[in-house]
Amino acid sequence: MQRKILLSIYITLFISVLSPFKTLKADEGMWLPLLIERLNYTDMQRMGLKLTAEEIYSVNKSSLKDAIVQFGNGCTGEIISNQGLILTNHHCGYGKIQEHSTVEHDYLTDGFWAKSFNEELPNPGFFVKFLIRIEDVTSKVLENVEDGMTESQRDNLIKERIEQLTNEAVEGTHYDAVIKPFFGGNEYYLFITETFKDVRLVGAPPSSIGKFGGETDNWMWPRHTGDFSLFRVYADADGKPADYSPDNVPYQPKHSLPVSLNGVENNDFAMILGYPGSTDRYLSSYGVEFNLQHVYPTRIKVRRKKLDIMGEDMKANPAVRIQYASKYARVSNYWKNFIGMSRGLKRLNVADKKRETENRMTAWINEFESRQETYGKVLPDIKTAYDEMAKYALERYYFFEGIYGIEIFGLANNLSILEKELTKTQPDQKVIEELKSKILAFSKGFYKDFNAPTDRKLFIEILGMYQQEVPVEQQPELFKEWAKKYKNDFAKMFDKIINSSVMKSQESFEAFVANPNLKTLQKDPIYNLTKAFVEKHSELNKDYMEAYSKLGKANRLYIDALRKMDSNKNFYPDANFTMRLTYGQVKDYMPADGIIYKHFTTLDGIIEKEDPNNPEFIVPDKLKQLYMDKDYGLYGENGTMNVAFLSNNDITGGNSGSPVINGKGELIGLAFDGNWEAMSGDIAFEPDLQRTISVDIRYVLFIIDKYAGATNLIKEMNLVGSKVQ
């Protein structure tokens, strides 16, 4: 054993000598598929990739990218049949499952399975997007940008150029186009997409499977969650996007992922394609400290209060539980994320590591006068910008997390555009009718999932916190006036103003919108208080955004200097909700001294965690029976049922629902989470600790087939592997 260890060390040293400039580990980075062949393909082959680069990303031929969808505005999904069947996470589909749920038909608790196309449930307003192509348009966007320009001049010129290029890119087509900045605005890429708006719910396990472990297990390993749901994309008879119609047909994709029954082993190659939302890997030490001191504490505190209030009412009333299930999940997910980020950034000394880089950069800048002219003020400017932004941080995050967390304020804010039109000397009746239609459509969904007693509690608690925490001079005058009037009794304030508002009930609100009156609106106390908060925030936001603009310029120069200073390094861009590829291996890890976590979990762990008195750890009777009978069908392995596995892929929010794909291009799992020990990953990747948690595709198939009996769905998939006859 000792000789093997020594040999391994010698080999590692030998490889490092041969590759002195390879500073990034292969598992780090969210790479643009367009650039895989140039930047990553050799590494991927060495790790186990069997596909060509063109089989992953191609404009002219079917490729893996054609099976990946942007699932709404925050997740990823993948096509797993030639009839447009979409697999994504349970928590990604949760909002739609909740919308279809009632006390009588509680799909959150019981699950939902369509046994035919006719039983699939439409989701008005929802969409998925397919990527058509990516193009580097940096030179076109920046062609007239000059060094002497002010930041405002630069921004305006770039904005005009982007608008021109996007219009040209999709002229005469039904495609959409967006150009996004990369590396702080040093590069720009064009993304052409195709949007489908008829997306129907096909299947979802009960929450006891899809959310097993709940808040307790969230971001944790070992994990035993069957975090998946199924949807289907529909098109018109010609295969083109169309609004919902009973005449639409299942979409036939350019590519669908084969589904592997072979499972995974430690060190197997694994890659993920998806839409990671946001990372900040090039954040300065000043940015890290700003988040730790001014952002995370407020967001954690306010979200905890919201969770306590909603959770109490959800436990007391089944109808409220359904109404607030999706809202609670959204608040909870990033409440725990912010806690983990704070802990991880401190424990891993990320700010100190950033300062080491900045010290090295300062020395690099000072080597030449030309560098001093270009980059000499970058770090001081970053510090100054954060110092200025810090003055407004409390108000800013209390506004976004707190004021916007009071639901009645969100409804009221929808009336601001209507007031603007009604205030005109000659209001446009056509515009008013369009606004009325949109507001009424919003209000129906709003009141369906609104519980006034819960919002009353949120109003009381959040405004009390706001009054105590936010600097007095940054609070709206109307709020201070009313707080004094009601002697800081926010319960009394709420009761008084809600009863005088058109928003006191759905009937009252809809009657007002059907026949809006400017005087009534301008006297409405809920509307006026909402408007006061919004206007005060907008006033303060001007100074905040001025500092933020200066920070943007400094960050752009900082990243430019960083890439030039370490010119032998392959840099990847931060995530910005565009398609990315990450690759690595199935991997176990050591979270702490003396602890080793295996790379997989099994159904045994679900049975071990069962707690009938805790809703997070209830195990359905049928699942327990399948376990006792060891009735795993094609999906078990040596008498066990694998549930989840780990890999060292680099993902973040937005990657939820992304496919985990083996070297042959086959689906082996579904990414749904990261691990607690590496929660600082959005800012600093830690290769020894950072892991992606995925549900094993065999567990997904097992639940669909053996638990739900939805064999109609299994039959339309292309199952591959040694067990397939």
C-alpha cells in the first residue's frame, strides 16, 4: 500500500512538471459550450469522454445542447423522449404542482401522474427555451468604444449596439436573442433561443419523496431525496412554438437523452449541461466583506421571520399549507444558503485569499508605468464604491426582503402604472383596458394563494423590524407619520388601513379595477404606504446605483488585469443564466478530519431516517413495502436501490434540474443541490470539498415505474445499459 501511495505521488509530480501552466482543476469552471473544443476537450477525453465536441454542441447537427431546456426563469430541464418529455427537479416544478393543488386534489401531498396525454395539466404563462446557437460578438459590441469615454457614454453606446445586433440576429424568424456581458463586460456573447409556451405537468412524486428531508436535509449530505418532476413541451402541427391549444401535439425534439441503467462508480466521468444562475468568482476581498457585513445578516434575519410566520399558519391550516407551500420553499432555500455562504466564506478564509491575489496584483501593476495608468486606481475605487454602497445596504435589503415580503404591498404596486395613465390629461382608454386586464389576471393568482391573517402577521413583524433597523432618515415620511399616529402599534395600523382599502378583499379589488377611479386610488391607504416605500427606495437607490456603476467599471478593469496577470490560465466566465458545461467525476469526499462520505446513498437510508411524527421524514407505506420486498425491478443493484450520488461538478442555482451525463452522452442523474461544507462556492470553488448532489436516474425510474405505476412514461424513454433486453 505504501509503495502505491508513493508511486501515485511521483506520478502526480511528474504530470505537474509536464503541465506547469495548467492551474485549473478540470472539475472547476462553468464553460461556454461554444468553446469546449478549444479549451476543454482534451481534458474531458482524458477523464472519460467518448463523444466528439460537435456531439455536445453543434449548430448544424443534432447535439446534447438540443436536449437541454431553460425551464422557466430559474431552472434547467432535459428532454428524455422523442415526444418532448421533460425531466427536471421536484422543487423546480413545485410552483406548478402547487398551483394545480387543492385540499380535494392535493398533488403536493399525494403526487400526480398522467397516464395519457389527455390527463396532462397545462400551465398558462409558463415556458421553456431551447438554445439554437451562441456567437462571440465582443468585437461588434465594442467596436466604437474608446478608452477616454465616461462610463455612462460607454454604457449607452454598448446598449445601442446590443439592441441593433439582437434585432438583426432574429429578424424574420420566431427566435429570441439576447446579448450578455462576460468577464465584467470585457466580452459579449449572443444567444439565440426558441421559446415554447405550451408546457404541461406530466408527473410528480408526493412531497414525502420529492422533498424528503425538507429543510433539515437541504444542502446536506448524505441525501435521500427523489427530487424530480416531469413535464411535456407541446408544439403546433408543424413543430413550431404555439400558445396552449388542445390541438397542439407533443414536441419532437432534435435530440433526447438516452437513459442509462448502468449506474455510477466512484471516479466515473460526469458532465452537466444547464443554466447556472449567478456566481461571483472574481469578487474582490472588499466584496466578500461587504456581503458578510451588510448583505447576508439582513437577508437571513428577515427570511427567518417570514419562515416562522408562514410555517406557523401552514401547520394550523391545510388550505394555507397549500397556498404558501411554494412561497415557503423559495424563502427557505436561500435563507439556508445565506447561512451556509457566511459560514463557508469565514471558515475557508476566502477574504484573506482574495487579498493575497490583490497584493500580487498590486505588485504586478507597479512593475510598469503603463499598467499604473490603466489599473492603478482599480482597487482603491472598488473599496470606495463598497464604502458608499454600505450606507444604503440596510434599507436596500429590508426593502427587497421585507417590504416586498408583505404580499399586499406587491398587489398594490401593480396599480402604479394604472395611476400613471389615469393621471394624464387625456388617458388612453386602450392602454387602460390592457392594464386592467393584466392587473385582474395577476389578482386572480394573487388572491388564490393569499391568506390575509398571515400577511397581517408579516406586516406587523416586518415593519417593526424595519423601523428598528433602517436608519430613520432613510424611512419614508408617511411611514414615520403613521407609526407615530398609531404609537408603533402595527397591528392597529394594519387593521385600520386594510379596512379602508380597495384591496381588503378580492371582490373589492376586482370591482375597483373594473371601474378604476383616480381619486379613490390616490386616497387608498395601502396604495399610499406602498408608494411611499417604493419612492423612498428609488430616491436612495440613485446614490447606491451611482456607486454601483463606479464599482462596475472598477470590476471590469480588475478582471481584465487578473486575466493579463495570469495569462497562462484558462479563465471561465461567471454564471449568468446562460448555458454552461461543467465536467468532472463521481466523487466521495472528506468533510472533516476522520470523516469520509461515500459517493452514493441508498433506500436503506430513507428507512433509517423515517420519523412518522416529522413531516420532513415521512416514508409512504408503498415505498416501505417495495423496500421490504426488495422489488426494485430493473433499477436495483445487488439487492439495493441507489438514491443519490455525488460528483465534483461545478454548479450553482439555476443548475437545478440539470442532467448529469456520462461519457457516452447518457443520462445518469439529475442535479439538485450542493453540499454544506462548500457553500462559499458561488464566490470561491473549493475542489477538495465542493460536490454536486444528484438523484440517481435509476431511483427516478423506480419511483415512476414501481411506485407510481406510470409505465406509459417508461415506455417512451430510450433506456440503455446491460439490463435492457
